[in-house]
Amino acid sequence: MKFSRLMLLLGAGALSLSAATAQASKPEDAKMFTRPISLIIPFAPGGSTDPVGRIIGPHLAEELGQPVVVENKPGVAGALGAAYVARSAPDGHTILLNTGVVAVHPNTIKQPGYDVRTDLIPVIQMVAGPYTLVANNDTPFNSVQELVEYGKANPEALFYGTSGAGGSLHLITEYFKQETGLPMTHVPYKGNGPVVQALLAGDIQVAFDTVPGSKALADAGRVKVLAVTSLERHPLLPDVPTMHELGFDGFEAETWSGIFLPKGTDPAIVARYNEAIRTVLKNEDVIKRMADIAYTVRSNSPEEFAQLIETERQRWAETMKAAGMEPQ
């Protein structure tokens, strides 16, 4: 069975200040960056995006010679903070750390307040990581194959939870359903925390989750991790098979984070950010700390990043159409 490559993102953030401890690495940075840089994370504190900002911030401050202030601006599934950056002055002092939701919003939200295709400039993808498929401990299946067999034999017995209708986890599960023919009923919750509680209580049977969250629950013996959505086994979950090796050929789904600037930003500033972040992402400490939170470092050009986002946008539009979903 053939699965297309998927890339998604959920995340959250917190407030921190990264003081520049050295002069900018390039003399021209002193002219480009004349005051502290605001790094906007469009989610509440406590999620998977927050540590990415915390890890990157101090190193980017050292590279550019200005403090980097990480600010949380949550709301509307990440659209509020993205719209804030889209309306900011295009002078390089306000940047957005966002996830794959930017490729989802044009399809799922009628009025998100911004359009990633016209209001933001993709600078660079930074990290990516797989999802896990987890199940309640009391379910009668212990593998993906058994899940599919059970669901088809009991078409009204399976319920899956997500952090909201039209969100990334909703779309990936709908895609999974479409490719397997597995009947499941969607139960939306207000955040990932309630999804986990519902899974533990048995109100839902399965859900997609991030690696750190599911690993912690599995280590405590509270859930079963059926598979990871990377093509190769994840080092933090070496005993968990991939969808690909289980016979779902080419199945790959990722959550990712990247940097964006407001439309109208000078191309020289865009190029400098891309260069500076590439340098940061080569730092061994950054690579290790990202790996510790289940992320693999990525980097690409602004053009390649923009193409990735457009590919994702089109894919999710197709998924929504097949599922009969409408923007909310």
C-alpha cells in the first residue's frame, strides 16, 4: 500500500530572553539588526515548539549580535500569532517560529487572518520529527495490522481523539483512514492534554501523538505505542516498528518547525537569516538537544521551504475533500 510523504506540525511556546554574548559574526549585521529580535511562537507554553525556540534563541543571538526574545502569542490554532507577524514591520526584527499548521490553515480556517502564500516569507525549515500511533492499554489489538482487522470487524467500536477539528492530527488520522479503509469516529478535544486523558480513560481507543509524549506514557506502562511514522525506527523508541516496515509502503508523516518573516522583508535580510540559522543548526550542542526531544535537524533554502509548504497545502486540501471536511 503506497503512502505519500506527510509533514505536519503542532507546537507551543514560552517566554525567554537570550542575551547576545558576543558581537555579530558579520560586520553588516550591526546595520541590519539594531535592537532585540522578537521570536514569535503562536502557541501557548508547554508544547513541542517551545523547546525549539529556547534552543535556537541563544545561538541566533550570538550569531546576529542582538538579544532574541521568545514570545508566546497563542490563539486560533496558531493563526493569531502568525497573523501578528504577517502584520509586523518587515525590518527583520520580528520573526515567526511556526509549524506545519501554516500549510493547514488555508484549507481549514475560513478567515485565519493571514495567508502563508502571500503574507509571510518562508526562510528555513529547522527541525522535523515523526508521530506515533498509540492505543489504550485495554484495547484488544497490539499492532497496526490487528487494529485494522479489529476496526473492520467492529466498524462502530473505534474512536480516535485529536486536539481539534481540522488540525494537523485530525488530518493525518483522516489520511490514515482513507488509505487503510479503517472506520473510526473522530472525537475533537480542546488541546492535546484532554486527548491523552481520554485515551488513558478509554473514552477513545487510539490517537496520533508526538514521540516525547508517547514515550513518557509508554515508559510508565500507560499506553501501547503501535508504530512510528518515520521510514526508519526512531532512536528514542528502538523497539517500535515503523508504518513502512509493517507493510504500509512509503508511509511517512512528520511534524516540523521553521522560520518565517513578514512579506516585504529585504531579500538580504531573508538571506542573512537563512545563513545564520544554517550555522546554528550545525552546532553539535543544538543537534544533540534537538535529538533529545525527538527532532532531527533540517535546513533548506527559502525557495525549497516555500515549495514544501505548497506541496503540503495541496495534499491537505485533497485529504479534506476526500473526507468531506469544510473550513471552519
